[in-house]
Amino acid sequence: MVEWISKIQVAILGVVLGICLIVSAILISNNVSKNEIAVTGTANETVKSDNAKWSFSVKAVAPTRLESYKKLEDTVPKVKKFLTDNNIKEENIDLGQMNSYFEYKINPVTGRTTQEINTYTYEQTFDIKSEDVELVKKLQLESQSLIEQGIEIGYSGVDYYYSKLAEKKAELLSAATLDAKNRAAGMLKATNNRVGKMRSVRMGVFQITRPESNDVSDWGINDTSTIEKKVTAVANVVFAIK
């Protein structure tokens, strides 16, 4: 009985090995018949942003709603003057929505919030757009001088953009494809083969990062925090083999 079972096991093992050999032969045959090589090429270039958007807010805090509102009314013209005196055109100054809120008093004994209002706050947002990116950067730093005038600056952040990004992407994709071809040629040189016609190309995601960054993301990166930025293109290319 044991000997019979052993024979069956050997037979099954032989069938399995036979199937594996057939599948392997088919795969090898397919790869040879395709006679192609898949290569990934990359290209990058550092560009300088040519426009910027500076968003910030100023706020006024007072014991009553009316005082807070009037205080902000006096503040907005001073901020506008600071901007126009520093070569920001008035048409490039966009006032966003005015917001208001209040804060409750804190019980000094229990540390808990009471139902009594302590202060009212009115807040005005500004959006500044300019092609002079260096000026915007300078003004963001110097905007702290408004504090000396009793103006409270809230959030302040600048986004830098490159307007010719679409053209640059096309240029870099072409360079990435050429890089892929050169890599394929280098790989095939050892086998005395040559790169043939391109059979397919698939564009990878673009990475727009800080110049010194090597970060990558499956979804792509679009960093707007620096004036200079590195644009990286990826091309996945399949070439025929001669």
C-alpha cells in the first residue's frame, strides 16, 4: 500500500515538473519573439519662477464688535499704502472676504471657558500677485515692520509658479526619451545588439521639487514654496532590438 502511494506521488511530481517546464518554455519563447527592451529614462532642469502669489491676513482685536471693525477699517488703508509704496500695483491687490469671530473669557480659578465674551476679532485677507518674485519675497519679510504700526499680521505665505511649465514638460519628456534610448544602447552593447525602433512610450508623473530635493511621489509633487524649482520628467520606453 505504501509503495503504491509512493508511486502515485512520484507520478504527480513528474506531471507538475512537466507543466512547469512547458510554461517556462512558452515564457522564454514569448520573450525572445518580442525581441525588445524596456528602459526608463529621466531628465531634469532647474527653472526660476516668474510669478508669485502672496496671501496674508491682518486682524484687529477689541473688546467690542464695533471697536474691532473700526480698528480694521483703519488698518486696511495702511497695509495698502505699504504695498503700493513698495511698487505693488493697486490692481494686483485683491481683498478677500472679511471674517469675524469672538473669544470667551477664561475663568482664572477653574481655567474653564465662560459664557462671557472677552474680545471680538475682525480679519481681512489679502492676495497679492506679481511677476516680480524677488520683490514679493522681500516684502513678505519686511511686512513684519507693520507690527511697529500696531498692525497684527496673521497667516502669511507665498506660492511661486513657473508659467511656461507646459512647454518645459514637453521639452523634458523628449530629453527623458533620449536618455532611455542611450541607456538601452549601453545595456545592449555588451551583447553586440543595437537599439531598434521605439515600440511604445509611457510618460511618468512629473516631480516639481526644491532644487536640492530628491523626493518622489507616485502622484507627482508640485512644490510652490521656492523661487527656483527642479522639474523632473520620466519616460518608460520600449525599444526593438536589432
